[in-house]
Amino acid sequence: MKKNSVLDRNRDPLRNVKKAIGLVVAIIFIFPIIWMLFVSLKPDGFSTTNPLDWFTPPFTIANYIDLLLNSMILRWVFNSFIVALITTVLTLFITSLAAFAISQMKFRYKNIIYIFFLVGLMIPGEATIIPLYEIAKNLNLIDSYAGLILPMIASPIGVIILKSFFDSVPKEVIESAIMDGCSYFKLYYKIVLPLAKPALAAIAIFTFIGSWNDFLWPYLSILSETLYTLPVGLPVFNSTYSQAYVLPMTANAIASLPVIIVFLFFEKQIVKGISFTGIKG
């Protein structure tokens, strides 16, 4: 069977064409990143009318040193990382508990509660911004890490994915554990949760990326420059250099490198997460 599949692939008349198209598409997508890195290595104030000059010497890392020492880029990277990490951890904990309760525990109106989670998927996040801001203001959460994190940990899609996954756990396993005296909480973290690692990984990936890239809520809820996240801080930084290329590109490169490194390390998990959730885009 394996030999036949290899032969079939070799006989595909469009195989080389598909490879060529894939290579061209990959180059198109990666070219802006390469251009950004080359521009970031140019001397401050460098300008040219010939696009090819961006890819030829001179090059310098003085821009990186200057921004890392004399700007708040590192602070914004730290803020984005802390907010995304804590949001991801809390989201996994809360959504997994809610999904486990709806899936495995018996109580009144649990189907109605589940419908509320489904309805939550149909409400765009922008529609909840005003009441969310009012609640955060009344609770004195504006301009704080708590104000950045707590409103973002509600994830209806996480509950729905995990609930569907928990439903697939064999009932015999659940019943035998309960007969052996296993409490619901032990059943949750010793049996059900370890089986849900693929689903948890998918939710963690998309929650982290969503929090890292979130702009609207941090833009509205943060007033202090020291609490800016990257999506909020970079436009403010770039606006002060609206006529220049080099320093804004250096700032964007510094902001992009952590994400690129994470992607290179967790590429397989990200692809599995996309295939697991069925998300296309």
C-alpha cells in the first residue's frame, strides 16, 4: 500500500506545478518579514528611491540597541506576554471547569445554560464593549493588569469545544471511577482533563494569540504608557516617526521576533490546533 501511494504521488502530472505554486505563495507571504528585517538594520534616517538599496549594505544593529535601551518596547513586550499568559491559564481553568460541569454533572437547567454559551458565539465582541467598560470602571479595573485580563477570560467557544470533547469520554470510565469513590473534582483533573490535552492545546494557542493581538480593549482600558501592550504601543510609537522607515521597522521587528520564535517552536501544535477546531482562514 505504501509503495502504491508513493508511486501515485510520483505519477501526479501536476506535482511540480503544485510545488512551484506553493513556493511562490510562501515567498509572497514571507517577503514583507524579510523586507522589515533588512530595513530595521539600516542606519537611522536612511532613505532611498531605489527599493533594491534596502537589501544592500550598510547594515547596523545600533537601532536595536537604541530602542531596547531608550524606549518602552521591552516593557510593552513584557506586558503583552504577561497578559496573554495569565489570560490563557485562567481561560483554560474556567472553561474546562464549566465544560466539565455541563458535560458530566447532573443539575437543573444545564441545557439552558449551554444554550446561553451557544448564543454567546453570535454576539460580536464590539457589541459588549460599552457595558464591559462601564463594569470595569465601576470596579476600578481601568488602567490595570486586572482590567486587561479579567474581561478576556470568558470564552464561549472554549466551553463548547471542551464540552464536546468531554462528552466523548466513555461513560464506563466515568461510572467506574464514581463507583470507586472518585469525587467530581478528582474525576475532573485525574481522568477527564488528561484526556483533553489536544483540545486544551488548541484553546490555549488561540487564546494566547488572540490576547497577544488584541487592540480594541487594551486601547480603551489603558491610560498609562507603562501598561500599554504591543498592539497599542506600536501605533503610538510609529506615529512619532511618520516620515521615517528605519526606527518604526526596528520596533516592529522587535515586536515580531518573539511571535516568530514561538511559531517556529510550536508549529506542529499550532497546525494541529487549527485542524482540531476546524477553523479555516
